[in-house]
Amino acid sequence: MGSKSLTDAQKIFLLKLARDTIKAELSGEAVVLPRVKDPVLLEHRGAFVTLHMRGQLRGCIGVFDATKALYEVVADMALSAAFHDPRFTPLRPSEFPDIEIEISALSPLMPVSDVEKIQVGVHGIYIIQGPFRGVLLPQVATEYGWDRQTFLDQTCVKAGLYPGCWKDPNTQILIFTAEIFSEKSMGLRG
């Protein structure tokens, strides 16, 4: 489904970039992005940045339609997850040492007409019906032990719709894959 896999070095670069970007904002410093020449990091790709604190969600924001390079998207989404997720208060400096950063680098969206093609734990789901939109990343279904139907139903609920909305012919179902990595998985935090 699309983009090249990231190397460990690229993943570590993106995780450090996300942390450094949040740290600069908390310190009141200007966020200055490094010069990047790596063609994979320059690809226009969507990404989500998720913050966890002591095992609990502390922020998660992302985009699918990347009009910027992956590394720029990660920096932007790190700031959005830390300071602009409407479900949480902005991150405080005292919380910064306790956050763990996870990045989901996304493949392009693909429409799916047969829900049997959705692989739980592999695909994320993006549901669109009129003005309603909802997305759940691939790891969510795995974390909650959901089957395909529950995953689809929960994505409908996330969109502000009713469970089963995915069966409506006016509902568009898009799938994507994500390369998911975190500071913990890459050995950057305990």
C-alpha cells in the first residue's frame, strides 16, 4: 500500500524531532526544523503523533493528506498533539519528562468496497458520511481486542454516527496502513 519502510535511523530521527519540537515550544524557543536531505523523510506522507503519559492517552493528532514532507508533518503533529488536542489541556512543562511519543507514518488512503478486505491489526479505517468523519488507527483494534465488525462500528461512533453506519451505501470506507513506532520500541525511553 504505498510508501517505503522507514529504517531504524529514520524512526529515531523522527521521534527525536517530535520531542525536540515539543520541548522548544514548552521553553518558548522558536521551533527550528533541521535541514533534511533524506528522500524518504522528504516524501509527502500523512502521520499521526500520539502522546502517552503513564500508559494513558495524553494527545493524538494527525493528517492523511500531507502537503508537506513527512518530517515536517511529524513536527507539526507533535505540536498539535501536545497543545491542540481538544480532548486535553495543553501539555505543561512538568508533564514533559513523563510523556512517551508514538508515531504512525501512514500509507495513502485506499477506498474499500468489500469490508472483508479489512485486516484487523493491519489496516486503519477512515469513515466519511456527509460532513461526518472518523478515523481509528490500526493499533486501536488490536489494543481493544476488536473484531472487524466492532472496529467498523467503533469508527462510525468516532465519526459521530451510529454503529453499523458502514453498511449504508452513502458511507465511504477508506483504509490505510501505518508504520507504528515509539520511543519505547526504539529503545529511547525505559
